Amino acid sequence: MLCRYKKAFEKIAMGLLSFMPDQKDLKLLQETIRQYETDPNWQLFLWKQEDDFIGLVGVEIADDEWIVRHISVDPSHRGEGLGKEMVKQLSKMDMDCVIAACDQTAPFIQKCKAMLEEADKEI
Ligand SMILES: CC(C)(COP(=O)(O)OP(=O)(O)OC[C@H]1O[C@@H](n2cnc3c(N)ncnc32)[C@H](O)[C@@H]1OP(=O)(O)O)[C@@H](O)C(=O)NCCC(=O)NCCS
């Protein structure tokens, strides 16, 4: 289940965010979290499974595009389809929006979009 970020989740969010290749520096991590906390166009979600937060996805909302800026899954849960599921759930939050990627997230988002388009064809 995707849960909207709140301040109480700050530490777990920073831990998940630190799996992104460009988020290895503590100062940068703090700046990124501040951006999600203060800019209404930047929205951060955590994936909760049972009592644990094991995934994170952050988007920048620009007109009808939801640009995925950050996406990560706890290493012990990778390869279970969670990354793709988070993108699928995001795309359902606003049916008028288009899921887009930044340079950093493009390889995985392309893969997810291809999968979602394939699933649509099957319906
Ligand atoms: C990318 C990430 C979120 C994927 O999460 P996940 O839950 O393991 O992904 P899923 O199980 O839904 O999907 C696995 C598929 O994605 C592919 N994949 C994993 N990482 C990928 C990447 N960086 N780029 C492109 N494809 C990737 C796998 O090869 C696998 O492909 P398959 O379905 O053809 O076998 C996770 O590997 C992660 O947290 N990586 C570190 C953070 C990061 O680099 N984020 C930016 C990614 S571009």
C-alpha cells in the first residue's frame, strides 16, 4: 500500500532514498527530503507491507506529468515486483496524469511503462 510521506517517516524515507545512485551524501539527502516536505509539486510516497516500509517513490508534478524523481526498494525485497507495483499504483492515483521519468529513473520507468501498456492490451 502506498502511503503519503509525513515527518514521522523521515528517517526511514532517508534510508530508502539513500539507495538512489545520486543520494549517497547526507547533506543532499536532507535537501531532497526538505524539497518533498516544502514544495507542493513534489510528492513522496512510501510502500508499507505489514508493519514495514520497504519502498519509496517520489514524483514531481508538472502539469499533466508525474515525473518520477526517485524510486527505490529495500534490497531484501527486490525482484518481487514491488517497484513495478508502486509505479502501477501511482498511475492509478490520477488517471489524467502521464507517468514520466527523469534521466536517473528512466531505465526502470521505461520498463514499467512497457509492462503497463502490455497489461492494458490484454484487458
Ligand atoms: C530499481 C528498483 C526500484 C526496482 O525495484 P524492484 O522491486 O526490484 O523491481 P521489480 O521487481 O518490480 O522489477 C524487476 C525488474 O526490473 C529490472 N530492473 C531492476 N533495476 C533496474 C534498473 N535500474 N533499470 C532497469 N531495469 C531494472 C529487473 O531486471 C527486473 O526485470 P525483469 O522483470 O525483466 O526480470 C530497485 O532495484 C532499486 O531500489 N534500485 C536502487 C535504486 C535505483 O537505482 N533507482 C533508480 C532505478 S532506474
